[in-house]
Amino acid sequence: MEPVKFLVVEDNELDVLRLKTVLKDMGVACSLSVVKDGEKAVDYMLKRHGFEGVPDPDLIFLDLHLPKLNGVEVLQAVPNSRKLPLCVVTGSEVERDEMKNLFGIRRIAYLVKPVNRYGILNCFRMYEHLWPVAEEVSSALS
């Protein structure tokens, strides 16, 4: 299986390190691209301003609290953001509910901090193209 391509939109180095550690401990073969603010996230997703030619991520881990543009503003700035394979990283269940209300019934995966393997697995299971990864990880964890 080819490595999974992740885009991590997170300004907190410790949260990025935690995500990397959990993915490694889960045995997920992956490559991570990290951007630290909302403007860079939009540029990456639109493949502009130095991000031309970047691969389409298999999953985007998007923190809601970012410098320059917050997570909601990022999604509003990207056309067709409803089609993105997205795992919103949030600090609370309340923010999760606010996102659901803002974006309607759109299927979005959520990961409440601190990240853990079960939350990441749930994010994988939200997207059909990541089901094989979820199954492989689940088998290894059993």
C-alpha cells in the first residue's frame, strides 16, 4: 500500500508532534505536509504561491484555531471545500457542534484534542478511500 498523504494545518508544534507520534505508533505509512496558518492552508489547497505541484492530500487535518485565517475561514475561502477529505481538529465537542451547524449535514470527520489512535481511526473510516488503511491499522492493533 502506498503511503497516505496528509496535509496537517496546525500552528502548535506539540500538536503536530503528537499527531506524527500517534500515526507512527499506529504503523501508518504516510507523508505529512504541514502548514502553520490559515493563509498557507488556502494556498496549499488551491496550489498557488509556492504550492504548485503539491500532491492532493488523502486527508486534511485542519485545526480550527489558526493564525491569519481560522479553520472556518479556510473552508470558506476554498471553492468546493465540501468535497475535501477533512478531519477537523478541535478542542471541544461544542466546536464540533458549531461546525455541523455552520456547514449543515456535510459529512466531516472530527478529532478532539489530544489526538489518539481511536479518533484518527474514526477519521479514516469517514472516507471510503481510507477504509483499507483503517482495516490494516485495526488488524495490527488487535
